[in-house]
Amino acid sequence: MIRVLIADDQAMVRQGFGALLAAQPDLLVVGDAADGAAAVAASRRLDPDVVLMDVRMPVMDGLEATRRLLTPGAAVRVLILTTFDLDDYVYEALRAGASGFLLKDAPAADLVHAVRVVAAGEALLAPSVTRRLIAEFASRPRSRQPRPTALNGLTPRETEVLRLIARGRSNQEIAAELVVAEQTVKTHVGRILAKLGLRDRAQAVVFAYESGLVAAGE
């Protein structure tokens, strides 16, 4: 069973999402919270696998709550929920360690799928989110910081895969472009995350741009 905590300041949203997820045979809603501080406390008490986290909440917003939950070694995954798709929260949420980003008006099947994907340790980055992330970096001056030494531990093929991840390619698309099996790509992705100390491909995208490995527009 995938244990889920719902954090949103609107009671109707919590109840609606709760009913939808509870109807799934493999999902268990263990609790909810009306603000970020309560979400952090509830998560530590209830030990969910996934937290559905609204961004705009009183007391503590979802971004700060995500930062507090996703400390090094934390097993919980955060899926950001919001009604806003063209705001500054996308980049900050992913940078805080969130594994995915989903609009509240997404179809019910998309929400259920998103919870399962994130719980499995994958990242949920829709093409629109990836484009938003790239646009964020395109608006910034090119980093003049030295190349992180961690990149030196990647093989040439792993570096190539990381660049493709940063450009929003799926495992299937990477496999087709490199003419290798999809399982081979999954193996490369796992090694990249382990070597760089990253949680998932969402953080890999952020790392690739912040390190200067990939520049927006390339």
C-alpha cells in the first residue's frame, strides 16, 4: 500500500482528493493537513510515502514545508499541487526536492498515476514543467562557478544521458536517440543519481543546469 498525506488549506480539496485516492486498491490516505506546519508535523508522525503538497497555505507555505521534509536521508516524496502553472513555484518546488508538479485541475486519472509514479521513486515532470524550468535558467546569467567535481565521476555515456534528461527526454526517448535498450537507460539514470547524490530526475534536471553542464537554448 502507498501511504498518502494530503496538505491543502481548502477542506473541499482535501476531502475530494482523499475520496478519489482512497477508492484505489493500492492507496491509503493516512491523514491530511490544512497548512504547511501541520503537514510537516503530520508527516513525521504518520510516515507517509507521498505527501500531496499545496503551495499556497497559511502558517507555512508548501515550499518551506517541502524543504523541511526533504532533509538528507528522508524517504518521503513530495508531489506539489497548485492551481498555478505559470508562476515562480515550479523551479523553487523542484529545487526544494519535490519529485513532481501537478495542476489541481488535472484529470483524476492523472493524479492517481502521479502518486504511483512518485511513490515508485520516479519523477513526474510534464513537458510544460520542463519548459518552465528551462525558461527559468534562460532568464539567468550564465553561471561562472567552477564545474562541480562530482561530474568528473560520470562516464561519457552517463554525462550524455544527464544532458538528455535535462532537455526533458523520457527514458524511452533517450533509448531511441542513443540506440540502446530502455533498461540500459534506466541503469544509467540510477548510476547518475547515485554518483551525484540526487533523489530523482527532477533534481537531476536542476543540477544539470545549475552546474553549467547544460545551458538553456542549447
